[in-house]
Amino acid sequence: MVAEAGDKQCEVVLVGCGAPMRGMGWYHAVQMLKNKCPSAKLCFIVEPWFMGAGASGPGGPEFAVFQKEAEEKDGVQFFNSVKDLPPIADGKKRLALISGRTADNPRLLTECIEGKISTIYLEKPGAPTVTELSKMRDEANAAGVAVLMGYNKNVCKYVSKAREFAAAHEGSHITFVSNNAYENTPESLGECFERNREGMLKNMAIHELALLVSFFDVKVETIEKCVADKDFSSCQTLKGPSGNDFTDFDKIKFTITTKSGKSVSVSADRCGGDVSWAKVDVNGEEKFRHTMPDEEDNANVTVLQKEYPGAMPYFFSQDPDYITVKEKVADFCANGTEPTGIATIDIAVETLRVAEYLTPTLKEQLLG
């Protein structure tokens, strides 16, 4: 049995699966294998680490079990490299979903373009630096390859509802609150800092920065000021599993004011729990709040928690939005349907510029 894309489907190659229960790529695979994205057929998985040097390390045995089941039950083919993929089937379109380490993305995107892949879904932040991501954008444009980004919060219900409420009430101020559920210990945060070494603003809070770029006219050139909430925020230097030191925010809150007078706030906490939300203050008083997951979504979260015990909690709370983004990108690849609401690589470049601008600014405010 070999997985094949059907009518009005693109064949998907997942590049960078990661460890089951922890890797974002793995969760993308799970959703597609359960046919939650009608336009996407997962045909191939490229995973160099767990099919190579990482096979016997942490997560390796679990990946081997996942690989065997996906091969035998679903016909997914596994490869060590994008270069080993078979030719694209006649009459089919191929979508590459790149969900590997951020530092590997420039090389992986080049390999996908060389493999004649027509559409690329690139997980945030896309690349370690603005320079690298800009080169990736230019390379894709020159090859006529569409690159769309996995900024799922651009299509989140709680974001759209907060924006709608704010637009209808003069004097509104939106705060986007993002939480993860890491343990508040040096060991847990140190592992988090090392694994996400690009830093919180290029990792966890990059989704919120993409919202600011997409909907609030925030660019490096439009920022008048950015002020950290020192009472909330914390920046630490911790040792990762390698023994090396990593300095990052474990939580940060800040308010950006643009030169046109608009202001918006972002709060991110690695140890804040499973729930994120947006709130709207009107003339200094909170008048609206919508959470993710909301009551409508909680039943689905409960089901997923039982199905995948021990998996990263944010997979479940953001499950519907991951599906929405993948389906829109896959439908665009397979059928040419306009992917409304999905962030482009141009937005990603500007978002990364904002992250690189804000990180030293906020560290200076907190550390002096």
C-alpha cells in the first residue's frame, strides 16, 4: 500500500516530523492521517534526525513506532532527505510542509524548490534571521514557488472576535495573551530555551507579532515606542541540556504605540498554562475577553487529551486552527483556491524584522 493523492488533493511531504507527542510536525501528520484536511494527502515524511543520528536518543524509539504504523496502515513513505523523494505524480501538485528546526529551514526550502515542489507551507518563524528569510523569499519568488506561513492565530476565532469588538467601540485597546504550559523550573525552562534558541519573540510570541504586522500596521519603521511591563516580565539565563547558557524571556509583556497613535499589547508566558486569550479594554476598563479554547472547543480538547495523553497541551487548544491553515494552503496548492487570511512570506519577513528590533529593546529595559 502506498499513499496517493485523490481528486482535488495535493500530495503532501512533511519535512521535519519531530518526536511524537512533542514535535509540531508530528501533530501536523496526525491531523492529515485522520483526513482532517480534505485537500491534503500525506504521502511522504522526511525526517533526517530520527532516521539517522537521533534514532537511539530521546524520542527515537517513539518515532520508530510511529513510522512503522504510518507505513503499514497509511502507506506513508519515509525518507532521510528531500532529495530522495520520488518524482511528482502525473497531474498532481506537491505541497511541502516544512516543520523542522528553524536553523535548517533555508536549506530545506532550497531542496524543496529544486525538487519542483510548487507550494511550501513554512512553519514560523521561517528562518533564524531576517537576512536568511529575505533570501528565501527572493529564491522562491524567482522560482515561482508560493510560500505561505503557519501563523495559525491569524485565523483564530478569539482574534477575529476581539478585533470585531474593538472596531465597534471607540477608545479600545487590545491585549493578546499567549501561554505555554512548561514547568516553572530551571530544568524545564532551560530545555525550552535551548530547544527554542531563536528566542521567545522569534518563537512563542512570533504569532502575536504576526498579528500586529498583519492587522495593526506595525512595522519597524512605524513603531513610535515599545514599553515593557517590568512587573510582569522576566528574563533569565539558564543552562540547557547541553550545559550551555541560554538567555531568554520566560515571560514578557509589552505595549507598542505606532507613529499614527495606534497601540496594542502582547503578553506571553512560557509557564502560564493551557489557555490563551484576547481582551479589549475600552477607556481603560476591560469590556471583552475571548479565550482559546472556548466552551465550544473544550469538548474537542477533552477528546484529544484522552487520545494523546502526554502530548503538548497547545496542540489541543489550537487544533481547529492548525486544520484551517493547512486546509487553506492545501486547497490553494491542489485547486488554486485563494488562501484568504493566511500569512505570506512577506508578512513573515516583516514579523521577523519586528522581533529582531524588539528583542534587544526589551532586554535593555529589563536588564539595563
